[in-house]
Amino acid sequence: MGKTGFSLILAMGLVTLSTSSEKKCILSGAWQNELGSNMTIFAVNKAGQFSGLYLTAVSAAKKPILVSPINGSQHIDSLEQPTFGFTVKWTFSDSTTVFVGQCFVDDHGEETLQTMWLLREKAKSAENNWNATMVGTNIFTRIKGQKVSESMRNDL
Ligand code: BTN
């Protein structure tokens, strides 16, 4: 192989490397969804597990809203656009929400978390079980320039 061929392969390799590193979708950080809810995801460990804090903008409970803890995990074999799931155990109600989703990054490096959720309310009895679970979707975008919120952490 001539010098030109080698240089071409090297250049292609470098382009591939830089493209893949640009496309990594990182879950940790501050996010807001279309309802105005905020969440902060702390560092993701080597096993893909993470914790965080959620401040919902809306609630089905007739109680003052408080910051609530997140626990979840993501796939670490597919760092570019990983799937993930997390639970929010609401501190101000008897309900629990589970979110599942995928972290997408577009050609401009903009990240979104496309999620679906199940919100489970506490039913008074098994007879009332049938309407105790709501389902919906949320899209989260990154809140730029915001570090992991200390005030949210202190509120918990
Ligand atoms: C409750 O109502 O008991 C707890 C708050 C639930 C808030 C839900 S979870 C799904 C949806 N997405 C949000 O950001 N908030 C609502």
C-alpha cells in the first residue's frame, strides 16, 4: 500500500473516532421536561447505576411538592445512545413513578431523553386496583450551564 492509501485510511479512522466520541449521550447532569419538571442525575458508575433528584412541576397528589430521589441504571455497552430506566419514589405522596427511555444525541450534539412513564398511585383496596396506574411520555432536554444542583440535594 502506498503512502497515499495509508494516509487515507488513517484519516478515515480519525474521522470515525471523532464522530463516535462526539455522539456520546451522557445521562448525568441537569434536565428539564416539557411540563417544566427538573431532574438532576448524578455520576453514572461503571455498572451503569445512578442516583439523582427529581422536582416535578405537576402532581396528582393534593400535597406540597417536594424534591424526590431517583434510582436507575443505563446500558453501558452502548454508550452512544443508551437505554435506561429509573424509579422516582415520591417523598410527598404514596405514589411511585418508573421511567424508561433512551438518550439520543443529534447531529448538533443536542441531547434528549425520550421517555415513557408509569405512575402508580396507592389504591385503597384490590377492587380499586384497575385505575391506579397512569401512563405517559416525557421528553427531557439538558439544562446547559447548570451544575449538579446543591439546593435540590439540600432540599431532600
Ligand atoms: C404524585 O402525583 O403523586 C407524584 C408526582 C408525579 C409527577 C408525574 S411523574 C410523570 C409526570 N412527569 C413529570 O415530570 N411529572 C409527572
